[in-house]
Amino acid sequence: MRFSRGHDAPLTQVVSLLLEKLISGAVIADDDEYAAFRADINRMQGFVRQDPSPEKIVFTAGSATLVMEAYNKSITDTVRKERRELKNIVNMLTETVAAIAGENTKSVERLRDIRSLLESRGAADLEALKQQVGECLRVFREETMRQREEAESEMMALRREIELGARPLATPELHPLDPATNLPPKDACVVAMHEPIPPGKRRYVVVMVVNRLQAINARFGYEVGSRVLRHFGEFIQQQLRPEDRLFRWRGPSLVALLESSEPLDQIRNRIRRIMELRVEQTLDIEGRSVMIPVSAAWSAFQIITTVAAAEKQIEIFTASQSSHEYV
């Protein structure tokens, strides 16, 4: 078949466009393989520009076909190898996660879904599956951290239960209510701190020291000071949840025990909102009404190690407020 020279330029442009299309439409499975394929096609484009004869164009088309077939075979082998490697990785991850976290975790189920997809989907889905594996591992890390926190909480509860079993349990009769506040006293608070913590919960201590109680005692007498302290205790009990417990520690100090799954920051925010509420008490003293504002310094922390450490932390805070008052 013979071509006229008048058709050489348009035909050369068509062939160049087709070769460019081969480059842009090629699947990139291996960067080195793709670079070599692109270099081969670019060389063919150079040959066509140097010799745009029909014979050279036909020869170039045949060569391009062979190069494309070789490249397709190469990337098919690469993709198959990558699929096998990814499948082996997913299999190992599935076995490892199942061994560490148990068969019923969401991560194990998701990894098995990904393994099934690897067996059924094409090469175009490999990158998406890799991203899913990464997301699955992120979820597994979060599960592991949550389980670790629960395990630590259970260990602390077990430690306190052992400590409680090693010391005689106080009976309610040994801890009568504090006569000034009608609250359980310090000893009852210590016993409560030894109790096991419910699963999934943390135990928090909130220490409150009523301000200026010494000045109230000095001016109006201890009976008025006790009434102010009792009024503040009643206010705090109204703000706490029914399951929270309030105790009189000593002097102007009250201690609340809270059991919650919330983090410490949320507990502190809740107590801060309570303490920001205005508390006042109007008393009839010697025939005249006296309005006394009531406020308190406070601190909140989680019981993490031993009850003895928590007691020490309470005492340190109450001592730091000693310049304000003591009954």
C-alpha cells in the first residue's frame, strides 16, 4: 500500500496523538516500569518525526503494539504480586488482631471484609483497600487504648478491693453523722474510697473548703458557723447527682466522691459551674437578720493509685487553705 506525501504531516500528527494517548492512559503500577514504557513511546515519537514515511509509521505502530503488550504483562505481574503481598499482610494483621483483642472486635470483622474484597476486586481498587487497611488499624489502636484504660480501671478497683479486705470494714454504727452538717464523717469517706469502682467508671475526689468560716465563728459564734457549713453542704448535695456522695472531712472542709466515665476536665467544668452559683444564707442573730454570702475554694482529682495517696492530696489542699478558717 502506497501513501502520498501530502498525507504525511496529518498522519504523523495522528500517530503522535495516539502515542500520547497510550502514555496518558497507561496504568501506573510501578514507577520504574512506567518510566521505561514512557521512554520507549517517546523514542518512537522521535522516530516518526525524523522519518514520517508511511513505512516508518506502520513499523512504529507495530513496535508500539509490542511495547504496550510487554508493559501490560509487566504491570499485570506487578499488580498480582502487590495483591498477594497485601493479602498476606491483611491475613497476618487479622490473625494478630484476633490474638490480641479477641475474635469479636470490629477490627477483625473489617479486616476479613477487606480480605474478601482482595479476592474479588480488580487492580483499580488496591489503593482504596490500602486506605481501608490503614483506617482499620487506626480504629484498632483506639480500641486497644480503650481496653487498656478499662483494664487499668479494673486493676485499680481490684487493688482497692484487696486493700479493703486487708483492713476491718467499718460498720455504720462506728461512723455516726457529723452533728454540725448531718453528713458522714472523714472515716466514712476513707472507707468509701476503698470500695470497688464500678466497671467503666473512674472515681473522682472533689475537696471544698468554705471561705471565711473562722471569721464567722469569731463574730457570731460556732453555732452560726455550723449552720453556714450545713447550709453549704445542703446546697452542694442539691447540685450533685443522686449517686454522688458528700462527706465532712474536717473543719470547713467537705469532700464529694464522684464515679463517672467522664474525663477529669469535664468533671472540673461541672464543679466550676456549681461553684459559680451564688449562695447566701440569711440568719436571725440577736433579733436582726444577717445575710451571709457563702463560697468555697475547691480542687478535683482522680483517684489513680492508693487511697493513702488520695488522703494526702486532700490534706495538702485543705492545709493550703488554713489561713482562711478552721472550726
